Amino acid sequence: KYINDDDVSQECQNLIFSLLSEKDFTGKKPLQLPRILVLSQHTPTRDSDIILASLPKSGTTWLKALAFAVVHRNKYAPNLESHPLLSDNPHNLVRFLELDLYVKNQCPGLEELPSPRIFATHMPFQTLHESLRDSPCKVVYVCRDIKDVLVSRWHFRSKLVSNYSLEDIIDEYIKGVCFFGPFQEQVLSYWKESLVNSNPVLFMRYEEMIENPDAQVIRLADFLGCSFSEEEKQSGMVEKILELCSFGNLSNLETNKTGTSVCGVAPHAFFRKGGVGDWKNHLTDDMARKLDEMVKKKLEGSGLKF
Ligand code: A3P
């Protein structure tokens, strides 16, 4: 079933907005809440569904590309000249549940999509529909150091919003009033589920993907139930997928440089620098310490460390 704007009555939207006290950097109250409420009741589930979850700027685009290439490698060999990733942005191949399917309402019928369907979400685990939480469908979560997330997000937003300072965004992340935040609550929600055997959540880290991409993509394929065979490994399948999905390759494709906007955003905006530790070029020691201390305090006792 398509999810329509009508699913959240105007009355309900007014009530939600009146209850929210904080405004975001645009001076508006967040729009995501009504969508999240609708999605929590309509999350599509099929046992073979795959959900890629993340906070914005944590490596979502990369994870979408990798998961698509890994899952569909028998249909589309990574060195195929007509591989979909060469002509389409990863965000068009793996759609966001709450940003595309609900807002634009122009996806083909979910039921007609062939299995395995791959979706993405920025929503915290607890807001996903119960049927999804209890189903055997697979959830992959990618997280990244909050300081790199914040700097990446700041670059992304400051192109759209004037006078948006680093101090502004730090204040938002510390208060937890950030896009799909608070950071630590979102990360923790998936971390805790990944520790429970009955819930299939794979917890990945951007930094580990950068440091040891081969091992991480093998781990991803194992988790998704489509492990690489010895023959595939010998033939360089893992390396070909990594090359196809690499920052250098994707960011230089015409479709990602000048293609039409995705989720209302120019496709090149999803590719900035790529890598670990760019925060050092932007944040003062004091800013970094403040963020690290906040995260450390919130994650205390969870076993999760950054
Ligand atoms: P930087 O702004 O630090 O460069 P998301 O996809 O969640 O919005 O995250 C965007 C971040 O991932 C950006 O980080 C972007 O450059 C980086 N990124 C995008 N594609 C990538 C890829 N194929 N490999 C590594 N990093 C990638």
C-alpha cells in the first residue's frame, strides 16, 4: 500500500507541531515526526527485505552502493558497462522509506518490487514497525565518528543555509536537535539490537570500511546471506565491487556530477571528500573534546566506544 499524506490528519500534524518547542537551523519545526509516525505503522516487510540504516553523513551512499552491488552481482556483474550504479545515483537504486516512499509518493508499488528488496532509513530502530522488528529481514547499520558526521553535515547544509556556523551545528548535536538525532540514541538503538542474537542487525563502522574494505564487504555479503564463493574471491569479485563503489569512481560519474536531484539534493552533494578525520581541519580541540565527552557519557556502560 502507498503511504499517503492523508494518513496523518491535519489535526494530528498541528498537534505534533504545537508540542515541539525546538526549531531547526532553518527556523522551522522539524517535519519528520508525522512521517515517522506514519512509517511506524506502515513499514513494508517481506522476510527477504534488507534495510540499510544510518544517520545522515555516516556513509549511507557508500553502503547503499555496496549492498546493491553485492546483492545483485549475479544479475549485474560489477564490471558490466551497463551496471545501474554507472548511470544512476545509489539513492535512486535504494530508496529511503521515510524520505522517498512517503513524501514523494511516486515509487512503483512496493509489492511488485522483486525480492530481495533493499530499502534505507535514517529512523532509530525503536521507531521501525513492530512487524519489521520481529521479522527475519536483515538490517545493516553504519555509524561514523560524530565529529566527521557533524563536519560533513555542516558542509552539506551550509551550502543551503546562509550564516550556518560550526557553533550552530555543534549546539544542535549537543542538544540532540539534529536531523534524525540525537546521535547517541540512534547509534545505541541499533548497537543494542546488534547484540541480541534473535535480531539480525549488522553493525558496521565507516572507519573500519575505510581501513579494511575487503574484510568489511565480505562481512556484509556473509550477513546478507550471499557470501562470496572461493571462486569469486579468486576472480577478484570483491575488489571489482569495491572499485565500482569507490568514492573515486562514483564521484566522477557524469550521473553523480550533473544528474538530476535525489531527495531534493544535487547528486554531487553526497560526495565531498570521503575518508576519516577531516574534523581535524575544522574543529578546535575544545569543540572536539566537548563532542567526545558528550558521546562518551551517553554511551557509558553500553560497550560501544568511539
Ligand atoms: P564527507 O563529507 O566527510 O566527505 P551519507 O552518504 O551518509 O550522506 O554520507 C556522506 C559522506 O560519505 C560524505 O563524507 C561523503 O563524501 C562520503 N562518501 C560518499 N560516498 C562515498 C564512498 N563511495 N566511499 C567513501 N565515502 C563516501
